[in-house]
Amino acid sequence: MHTKSESDLTSLAPSSPRSPKRSQAYYVQSPSRDSHDGGGYKSSSIQDTPVFNSPNESPTHPSTFGPHSRTSSLSRFSGNLRKGNGRKETVNEKGWPECNVIEEEGSYDDLDGDGKLSTRCRVILIFIGFVLFFTCLCLILWGAARPYKADIVVKSLAVDDFYAGEGTDHSGVPTKMITVNCTLLINVYNPSGMFGIHVRSSPVNLVFSEIAVATGELNKYYQPRNSHRTRTVLLHGEKVPLYGAGAGLSLSSTGGSVPLTLNFDLISRGYVMGQLVKVTHKKHVSCHLTIDSKKTKPIKFSKDSCTYE
């Protein structure tokens, strides 16, 4: 075996692209390696990286890069990289630079598809449930208070003055005229044990042949639970013209009787829960009576004399 000169090695290097020693040209700073052919030639510890004009010119020797070469290349690049401004940048073991993680503010609970309800939805559902519960409670109280209607009984009518005669109206038309002053006595009973009631009435009319000859009104008042109250209503009519209806009125100096009708509505209202729950009842009262000019005692009303609707 003869020793090859350095010029022979230089001339042979380009002609053998698949030589194992050519793979050393891929390392920028590779450690010095002795020749394995038994010769006295030693490769240089620092070699220049060859420049290739195209990717096709670069040799592909995947078999020459074993596990040791991958490890050494990773170890060379897994360190601190220095940028042009002098700052060091930390890289991971795969060679990628590490960066700070930006944490987003807030939570993504509203975007999760796990079926959970957000706080706003829970508040809305609680509010709707409370409204429904309160509405049902008010309806129950209203239904329980509906049967309690105020009862009314017309007791008597005392006639103070009753005059009928000829006269003229405000336009000068002659006609029969009537003047009435009387007092109506009524009794009101509140059967409810839950609430008190506010009682009032529509105009109380004393009617002769569809003409109101006297009118009055019950003053509004409050009546407690389970209580009776007796109220008086003053009826007054002065010189009321009867016109054609006066033909049926027969009065003389010796006296006479006049058929009349008493009509009015009794209105009661109970506040079960303030202004939220209240019940209102209306009862129409109609009584038939006859006034006799010779009698001065109050007129008593029997159960058959009046109708309560």
C-alpha cells in the first residue's frame, strides 16, 4: 500500500461525490476527524461550506446522517440566539424561538357548548319565574275574593214633603209640577273576612212615569270586614215639571196616592292586595212604592217589594 499525496486527494475529491469523506463539507464547524483508511491524512477541523447553484447540485446522502449527527446538530442550535441588536432570544429543542404567551382577559363560559346557562340567563329566568308565581298568587286571591259580594237591604222611606200642583217651567210652558223631600234608609253588610270594602252608589232616583221627581246619592264610605252599616240617603226634587206624565197624577185637597219606583246601583270595591288585587261588585236595586198624602209614617219595604240584581 502506498501513501497518497495531498494533491492526489484534492484531485480525487470532486470526482467521487458519493465518498463518505465528502459529507464533512456540510458541517460549518465540525470536530476534527481522523482518516479511517489507515493513511496518514487528517481532515481539517474547519472546512468551508461549498456553494451550490441549484438544489440538484447538492448531494443527498440521508444515510450519512445518523442519529449522532442529528443530535449534534440539535445541540448546536438549541441555545440562545443573538439578534442583531444584541438581545438574546431563547429557542426550544426543535430550533424554534420561544415567545411570551398573551393571556386573554375574561372567560369563555358563554361560548362553551356544554349546556351551561350564563349568569344573565339565570337572572332572567329567575325574574320570569317570580313574575309568574306572583301572577298566579294574585289570581288565586282574586278568585277567592270574588264570591264576597256586599249585601244591601232597603229598610224604609220617610216622606217629609210631597206637593203637586199647576205651574210653568223655565220656558213658560204650563204643566203640572211636583216637589218631594224624603229620606231613604238602607243597610249594607260586608260578608268578607279577608278585606274591607269601599261603598258608594249611583244616583238614587225616585221615578214617576219615567221622570225622576227626586234624586240623591249615597256618600262614599269604608266598611270593615264582617260588619253591618246603616246609611241614609236624602232625596230631593223641587218643582219638577211632569208635562204629559202629569195627566195620570190625580191629587185633590182631600189627598191621593202616587205610584213611584226607586232605582239605584250599589257599588262596592274591595282591595285584597292594595291596588294589585281588587274586586268590584255592582248590585242594582229597584223598589216599588206608593206615596199617600194622608199617611205620615215611613214606608216599610218588604222582601217582595224590592229586587236586588
